[in-house]
Amino acid sequence: MLSWAITFLIIALIAGVVGLTGVAGTATNIAWVLFVVFLIIFALSFITGKRPPA
């Protein structure tokens, strides 16, 4: 999930440099949503993760 967010961020940066503002804005929004979803899934897996028996 994080790799997809980074990929869309790179696409947004390249599109912004080239001047395609619509594509850059859309790619930025997709990257933001994927990053937030990644953070939520990471937090849930961290809280409910399995631990070795004591």
C-alpha cells in the first residue's frame, strides 16, 4: 500500500513539473488517500498484532 502511495506521489511530481496540473492534482489526492489507508491498517495491525507467548 505504501509503495502505491509513493508511486502516485512520484507521478504527481512529474506531472507537476511537466505542467499537467489536473493529472498532478488527481495523483496527489490518490497518493494521500492510499497513505491514510496505509496508516490506518498499520495502526490496527500494530494494536492487534500477535505477540509471542511469555
